[in-house]
Amino acid sequence: MGHSSKHPISVSELNYQVRNLLEGTIGQIWLTGEVSNFSAPSSGHWYFTLKDDKSQIRCAMFRGRSSLVNFIAKNGQQVIVCANISVYEPRGDYQLIVETMQAVGVGLLQQQYEQLKQKLFEQGLFEQSHKKPIGKPNTIGIITSATGAALHDVLHVLARRAPDLEVIVYPTQVQGEAAPAQIINAINIAVQRNEVDAILLTRGGGSLEDLWCFNDEALAHAIYDCQLPIISAVGHEVDVTICDFVADLRAPTPSAGAEILSQDRQEQWQQLRQLKSRLWHGFNNVRSKQNQSFANLKLRLDNCHPQRRLNQQSQQLDELSVRLEKCLGQKLSQQQLALANLTQRLNRKSPELKLSQLAATKTQLEQRLTQAIKALVTAKVQHADKLSTTLNAVSPLNTLNRGYAIALDEQQKVIQDSSTLSSGDRIQVRLKQGQLEATVTQVKPD
């Protein structure tokens, strides 16, 4: 893959070669870590960082896969992922393309279960050729809890179907950390004593955590190495443990295990169940091999599938969308700041302030004018009163008030000299109250 310095390659070609090298060398992996920087844009893809206390790696989970996850990942959450290692060529970032995601807890147990199952399968512990026939035992050993419901169910079935069948119970814990060692010890005791023809390993149903002791590697080897045929009847029909794969026969429930060991009229039906169980194990083995082959072919197909390029472009589009939204937000903030400055400047130059000042000045002037008019009117009234007083003092009408009379000629002129009149002239005499019309009968000069 190396190139001479005389023939340099492009950055794109380098990233392409690094991606092919990582994908071809490491391929699909399982890993666990803490989610951080989680982002779920409208495209439906998930982008996040998976980290532990020392390192981190970027991850992308595209819409077709993220839609299958039954929870929304959150920052700080511990998860287990199955992913293909790759390179995001536009940035040259080494990243994971996540296929599945599970929350730590049940997901971790499920992963450990699958890993142990694959390991024991490769070691040949599930081989059908190694399984021993159950036959028709006269004495059976039951390894289970002495106080559990499973023992009650098994004994009830045996009492009904085969009351003459001898039963020996090897009580053990069937849950918790101490259970695998106790079960292994019970198997060894049954083999050493050589007192039973077959062993029924059983317990009632429960969660994956409750049944976890039946997924123990040491217990699987003890069952495989046991010289006596062992029937595994653990949990309900949907519960499948490692013991079910290693045992010579798997029964779906404790009661079904008891029925297998007490074959009577249903012997043919029971043989059919055994064949079905063998077929199921054979099918599971073939399916495991086919799944592995399919995974390899899928990895090769994914390396040249156009969806990879579309996923990268979709991831790049999401990044550009985020950058565009950020730029638009910054531009909008700048425009809003400029608008606020212009509004402030406009408000400072607004005629409303000037009009308000002029209105205040107008009000003041109106008040001053009103006060000036009132003062002028008051002064004029006072002056008129003064003139009226003076006029009254010299008014001839005032003289009339003292009992005098005023004589007027026909032209309404005051008669001051009697020589201006002749006998027979008509005159008007004005009194304090009313007036008189008179005729001059005689004129007497002073």
C-alpha cells in the first residue's frame, strides 16, 4: 500500500486506503462505554461519542439502525454497541458505524451469553454426536432447589405418570453466585454414587439474571463431561440457557422434563419431541454457521455498497446544516443589534420630542397670556372705576341730585345765558327725576 515520494497520493486516497485497512482488519466489534455529545437531527441519524475514563471515539448510527433501538440514548448513559470500525473520509476521522445498541445491564448479560455460546459451540460442546440417549431410567436424580416450585411440579407429574419410578433429590441453590459450584458438586456426587440412571437439572422460570447461573462455563463443561445422561429443564419454554445446549436433552419446562423421564403411552410422542429437540439443535448449529458466513459476506458487501457513501454524505449534510443554522443565528443577531441601534438613533431624532417641548412652551405662553389679559382687564376696570368716580364728581347729573335743574334749548344745548332766549321759546328742563317741557314767557337779564 506504500507509495514512493516521487508519486504522492491525495488526501482522499489516503483516507480511502486507511478506511479499507481498518474495516478489513478489525471489522465488526462489540464494545461498551458512556454516551456523550449525543445529537439526533431531523434526518433520524444519531451522532455521539463513546468514552471511558481514558479514551473516546466518535460514533454514527444511521436511521435504519437507530429506529430499531427501543430507547433514546442520553448523555452519561452506559451502553453496549455492535459496530463496524471505519473512517469518515471528508474529515479523516476514525469512527464507528453502530449497528445495534443495548443499555448496560440486560444488554451486557446478553452479550456475555452470546460470546460464551459461540465459544462453547466452537469447542464442540453442542455437538449432537456427543449426546447420550436418555433411555428408560428406573431411578432418576433431580438437581434443583428443595423449596422451589419446580420440584413440586416434577414430583406431581412423576407420581401421576410413573409412581414406581425411584427419585433421588440433590438439593442445591439454583440462583446466585454460589449456585454453579453447588450444581457441579451435585453432578459429581450423582456420578460417584452411581445411584441414578439419568439426571434432571431443573428450576422454575425467571429473568435473565435469575437464570444466569445456568450460563456458567464451568457448569457447561461439567454437564458435557458427565457420564450420566442429563436433561436440562430450566425456566419456561421461551427461556434458553447454555445448559440447554450442552445437555443431552432440553425440556421446555420442569413438568415437561418429568414427562420425558416417565415415558408411558406417550412414548412415541416423546420420541418425536426428542427428534424435534435434536433438529432444533442441528438447525441452531447450521444457523450459527450461516449467520457467521452471512456476517462476513455482509461486511464485504457493505464495503462496496453505495449506502456507505450516502451515509457519509448524509452525515456531512447534517454537519453543514448545523453550521448553516449557526451562521443564520449569528447573522440574525447582528441584524437585530443593528436594528436596535437604528431605532435608538431614530428615537433621538424623532419630532415627537420637539413637539412635546413646543406643546409645553405653548401651554406656558397660554398661561402667561391668560394671566396678562386678566391683569390688563383688572387694571382697565380699576382705571374706569377711577375715571367714573372723577366724572361723577364733576357730572352735572350729580348736581341734579342736590336739587338743581338743567335747562336745554331746542337744540339740546345747555342754556347758560337768558339773553339767548326770547319770549315764546320752548325749553326743556331736566330734573333729578324726569324732565319738563316749558315755554318762555318772560326773559329777565341779570
